[in-house]
Amino acid sequence: MKKCLLAIALLATVLPFNAAFADTILAENGGHVAFNQIPFGSDSGDSRYQEVYSSSLFSGPVKITSLAFSPQDSILYSANVDLRMTVTNVGVGNLTSDLDSNFTIPLTTVFSNPNFSQNLTGGSESFSLVFNFTTPFIYDPAQGNLLLDLAISDQNVAEAFSRSGDGPNISRAYNTAGFGDGADGVGLRTLIGFEPVPEPGTFVLLGSGLLGLAGTLRRKLM
């Protein structure tokens, strides 16, 4: 009986993707500096926006499950939104307004909703504009920096969102109908939701635990 309980306890320590492991990273360059309307704001018009996040923000492979941003005002926000992600070798501060030149690995759609709507709470630390991915993105920082590619239209309000100043962790590039095209060293402060991806050794340990448990139960039944 003691061996059986030990095997069960072992499995409890190695099962992957436990909800308790969900975590967040705040990607920013030194905190809130200003609110701006690029790309979330009706004055931007139909827009495509990219933001690169330094691989140094991540300690290992992760499954990214959400992104969140902080609005200036408490409002009902709506838009047609498509979020894509990929890995890029382009460094922070080096994106260009030729957006397709900023990556070579094809984009993966992680969220798409032509009728997105959400009640937002204003404040630079609220992170109340939340996109929970329908397709989580597996990201390995050893492969390069993380790139967000956003297409947005039909926004209902001229709302502004918290951004950082220049720094080493995030930067942006954009094509907008309202503000033109550009690229610079600032970026939207982003709360990235993720779950750790287990190392290969975890699965070996899991398999060993299952075999041990099966053997123990078999002996008990004989």
C-alpha cells in the first residue's frame, strides 16, 4: 500500500500543464510613460501593428495563452481583431514599417473575432483589454524574439493605451490609416499570460512513474 501511495505522489509532482502553473510576464521598457492610440483607437483607422518582445523576458519554452493591455478610460470597446504570432531574428528596436520584412517564419493566428467587445477598466495598471487565445502559441526563446502581428479595424472609440518609452525589451512598427506608417523603440506595455512547457526529462519521469504505478498495482492484484 505504501508503494502505491508513493507512486501516486510521484505522478502528482510531474503531471504537465497543471492550471496552478499559469503565470504572467509584464513586457515593458521601464513602466508607463504615456497613453497612445496606436493601434487601439478609432483615430488609427484600419491598422496593422507589430510589436517585438525580447527573448530575454522568458526563462524557457512557454505556451502563451493571452495578451492584455491597459486603457486610459473605462469604456465599452469593440473592434474587428486578428492576432498572429511568430518568432523573429529581428532585434528589439530594429523593426521596420515594411511589416512583412520583419519575419520569415509564417504567422500563426492565435485570436480572431470580427465582433470583439469588452468592458474595460481605465488605468495604466489595469490590463483590462484581454485577448484569451483560441490557439495558444508555443514559444521557445532559444529560437529568437517573439513577434506579435495585429490587424484591427472598425474600432468604436478613440481610446488610448499605456505604452513604455525606449528600452531593451519591446518595440513596435505599424501601418495605420490615421497616423501613417512608422517604427520606433517604444511599445505597448503587455501582460503576457503563459504556461511553462515541460522539459523532455519531465515526460521521461512521468513515464517511469506510470510504469512503477502499474507494476505496483499488478503485484497487488496477483
